[in-house]
Amino acid sequence: MTERTRAAVLGSPIAHSLSPVLHRAAYAELGLTEWTYDRYEVDEDGIGPFLRSLGREWAGLSLTMPLKRAVLPFLDEISHTAASVEAVNTVVLTDGRRTGDNTDIPGMVAALRERGVTRVEEAAVLGAGATASSALAALARICSGPVTAYVRSEDRARQMRGWGERLGVAVRTAPWAEAARGLAAPLVVATTPAGTTDALAAEVPAAPGALFDVLYEPWPTPLAAAWSGRGGTVVGGLDLLVHQAVLQVEQMTGRAPAPLAAMRAAGEAALATRAA
């Protein structure tokens, strides 16, 4: 009997996660019939005990909120990319060692590149949560000029300026009430929860640049629909989810390239089923 190799996604809440759909599609395409990928409800208090309970059959973990920073004390090492934002979304388990990485950042860059966005002179970020710091790290790789972050409080503004200093990005901050002005930037990255940017849909410029909206459900968001309707380039949350998952599959399995097309098709089918 073939021994199983296990992987999973952890977080809280986790029932909505598409990661099992994407990773299982990759395993099927790669012929990894002995691999399994599941989901587990795990919070900050549970991440340490969960990691200590894992046997040698485990190859890796995907992490979502609220674990991306909570996991840091339990890792043997982390990549430079993960260290730059103090957030880990991938743990590779090898010979008892736990190595953390962040595939969200290169996943964002890859998703933008796929839509033809490889370099911009300036950008706007809507929001200032954990995803916004990863967005700044991605922008550090493709944006040659300033980034304006639209935020709801001075505390969040200070945080974003601090991340900018750390990442080598010139970050300006502006109040959320002025977010409509940011839509004129060549690249706009929306990192806020569902519904937050809906009111901005009516403010989309006549000739918009590129929008990266990190949400994938419900999709399209009103902002993304309005942006696309005016002929702008739109990159969605599923694009990010697939590209970061591709990198996870490659790290966990040692097989590259991961089957991007099959993973995206599986994700699209799953979202269509949920919407039906």
C-alpha cells in the first residue's frame, strides 16, 4: 500500500477556503495520487500544538488568517520574502524542520504580469490591513515611484508609512474619504473586505489603468465590474489565489511547473458552483 503524503490549509474561519480545490487539482494533474490536502480550523492558540502533532508524512501547510504572524515563533527558519513583511502563508516540512515562506508577494507580481502589468510609475493602495503590507512588498518590485495608501485612521497611516520605510517604498498616506482620487493611479490595489469599495464604483475614471482587487467571492465586486466596463485591466483575487498556490505546490511537492491552467479551472468551477 502506498504511504500517503499529507498537506493542508489552516485558519479560522476556514470552511470557505478554495485551497483544497486548487491543490487537489494540481495533485491530480501531476499524478500525485498518494497526496492528500485537507482543511483544519486552527486559531492562534492552536497553531503551536497543531505543528507539534504532525508526523513525518506531512509535507506542507498553507496558512490563512489569523495564522500568518502567529506561526512565526514555531518555525525553524523563514525566507527573506516572509521576513520582509513578518508574515508566512506557506510552511514546508522537511526532515522535522519547519520553513516558512510568503508566496502572496510573488503571487501578486505574477498575477499582474499575466495581465501585462510589469512596471508602473506610481500606485494606490486601498486599505491598510495585513494584505496591504504584502501589496507594498509586491509594489516594491514593480513600482518605480510613490505609492499612496488610503486609510481610515492615523494609526493605520503610521503603520503603512512604517512598512514603506522597511520595504524601500515611498509611501504617502491619505484619508479614506479621498480614496476616489486614488482611482486615477496607473495601478490601484484594493485590499479591503467585501463591500468596502462598493461606493467607489461610481467614481471609476473614464480611462482607468489597472485594478488589482484581492477579493474573489463575490466576484466581480462592483468596483471591478465598473472598472472592466470602462475598459480597464482587472486582476482578481482568484488570480492571486491561484498564483500563490502554484508556488506552494512547487515548494511542497518539488515538482515544477505546477499546472496553473488546471488549478485556475478548478477554482473557477468551484466558485461557479457556489454562486449557482
